[in-house]
Amino acid sequence: MKKQVLIVEDEDKLRRILELQLLDAGFAVEKAASAEEALPLVDRADLILTDFKLPKMTGLDMLQVIRRADSQVPVIVMTAYGTVENAVEAMKSGASDFLLKPFSLDHLTTVVNKALEIRNLREENRQLKEELGRKYRWDNIIGRSPGMQEVFAAVMRVAPSRATVLLAGENGVGKDLIARSIHHHSPRKDRPFVKITCASIPENLMESELFGYEKGAFTGANTSKPGKFELADTGTVMLDEIGEVPPAIQVKLLRVLQEREFERLGGSKTLHIDVRIIAATNRDLRAALEDGTFREDLYYRLNVVPIEIPPLRARKVDIPFLARHFVEKLGQETGSRVRGITDAAMDKLMEYSWPGNVRELENVIERSMVMASGEKLDADDIRLDMNLRPHKAVAGEFGLPDGMNLDQYEQEIIKEALRKADGNKSMAARALGITRNALRYRLTQMGIES
């Protein structure tokens, strides 16, 4: 549809010339000889072209009325050379642009097109922000289980503050979504959100990536470059896989957390920033403390508000809701004719252990929808990655030893792990795949405290 331009001009001859030019440029046109006549037409205009000097109400007065009504329609003000200060005042009041008389008709068309293009970009930006807002609301982060409800409650409590958050959980549980939700529900939601995946940055480049560098800091540094922390100033930084940060960088991160300051690589000027930090890890950082690979002071600076995101196998009540959500979402994105999922298919999903968590579930649903022949996913359509499925013991292969119950067998496994580790609890805990605290708890239950 043609864009509608409202011309507000009291001189009949000029109003007609402007109308012909805009009609020839492909616009639809409405005309008014005064601001009072134009105001009832504002709501259906895509752009307003008005003279500054009008009988009774001026173009500036009309602009102020339009803006008080919360209308964001672009307004271009025409003014003579002697009243440039009026044009500047109009720009301060919300005009999109101004034209100094006399102007060429080609220039008029250029200015009108530019103002409409800027309006379209602003509208697209607004829609994208609304879409992001919907994405990080709870109805798009599925979690009906008590564990996830606790996570949501923690997010809502911590989001308004600037407290540092440490998200812990296995790969694929949704740490990125939770971090973005904290940012979205915070006062910084309109400021930058910068995600830094620490494990993907080579150690020799990490300092320059995080803190930037000055010209000449190293071979090839022909210009200065800001780092991720500078780019995130006034916003939020997510440090994903924080456990992979090398010790030398941990010292610099500690300073950022404590003082909110740093220097660029090769620079001497101290830069101050205002950022909210959210760290995420799939590692047991306490075990890293025991190993000496993670600084204790940095750990306690990060662990101000810890949030543990449970794995999918620990919240299977969420699987049906997640599966239906992914079927609907992927159906819209891919144009698939699959619109539902049978009870038999759901039972198959519920029986699986999901080592890849929610990310794996989404991939399985997408793969199954691509291969499905009907409008509902059935059990035969569910394509699980059996290579990831935990080995299922057959009768007599990994059963309990004769005369021993499960508790006794567990105690023997723990004692054997301690013997192999020469009594080192941290090493034994890692061999058993549990935390040192979990091992201590089990030893206490067994009556072995040291």
C-alpha cells in the first residue's frame, strides 16, 4: 500500500506543487490549509509535511500536540532561512527533519523517503524487542516442575538487583535462557547483553577479547579495539563456562568484580565500567578449588547468588510440556505438517534419560518431525540418539553381588574409590562422579568421617 503523506501548508499554489511531486513519487496525499484542519487527519498519516508558519496554530504547536498524544508519526517542518532557530526548536520537540525554503523537489522526495525509512527501522526494532521480551517470559521457558519453579522464583528475586549470579547445571539445561531472562527482567533490559563463551577463546587471545587492546600492543594491532566488557558497559555480561578461564585471567576478572575497573592490553589508562555479571558453569567449581585450578577468592565473588538448574532427567514432569512446545514452535518455523504427538510417543520420551537435556530433546523433536509421515509424532517417529543412551544392564551382567543389598554395594564402591585414591576425598569424589560434599555426606551416613 502507498504511504500516506499529510501536507499542511496555507499557500494554495505551494500546497498543490508539493502534492503533485509526492503523487509522482508514488505516495498517497492528503492536504490541509491549517493545523486545526490537519489534526483530525493525523491518525491516518504515515508522515506529516508541515510549514512552520501557519495561521493561528504554528507548525511547532501542532507538533507538540501530536507528541503529547503519543503519536510517533514522522513530522518534517518547512521553514524559511530567517527562521532556522525555529527549525532547531522543532527538532528538539520531536520533528524528524526540516527543509529550508527554497528547496528542490528532488530533495523533498529524498527527505521524505529517509524519514519513512527511519520510522520503519524503529518499528522493526520495537517489534524485535517485543519478540525478545516474549521469548524470555516464563511461558516460553517451560518449567512446571518444583525444581524449575524454584529457579524462576530465584530469578525474579535477583533480577532487579545488580548482584552477581552463578548459574550451575549440565550442558543443555538452559543456562543461557535463564541468564537472558535475568537480564530481561532487570532495570538493564534495554542495555547490552554480551555473552562470552570462555572455553571458545584461545588462552593467548582471552585478555584482548575480554579487556580490549591499544594500538601497537602486539604485532598486527594497527588500531585500538574495545573488549567485551567495554561493549557491555551499563548492561550485563554472561561469562559462560567460567570454569575454563585460565588462572592468569582469573586475577583480572577478580579485579573487575571487585573494583569494576581494568586496563586494555598494552594500555595504562584505567577504565571504569558498570556491568552486571552472570557466570555459568557445567563443572563442579568446588572440585576445581581443591585442584587449585580455580581461585577461591574469585569463586566467592561469583557465588553471591547461586542458582542450580536441574537436569531434565530430574524433572521429567516437564517433558510433555517441552515436547508439545517444540512441536508447535518448530512446526511454525519449518512449515512441517506435524501438529501433535501421540501418547505412545510421549511414553517413549518419558522413558529416555536425556543426557543432553532440553537441547537434546529439541533436537530429537526436530529430527522426528522431519522424518515423520503423519500429522502426529508416533513412537516409531521418535529418533533417539542411542549412542548417548546409558548402558542398560542385562540380567546377571551388572547385578548386585550375591548376599549384598544396594546400600552395602554402594558402601563397597565408595571404600574402593577411597583406597584407590589413597584416602584423598577430592580424587575419590571425581572418580565416583559426585561432589566432595556429596562424598562427605555419604561417609557420614556410613559412620566414616575421616
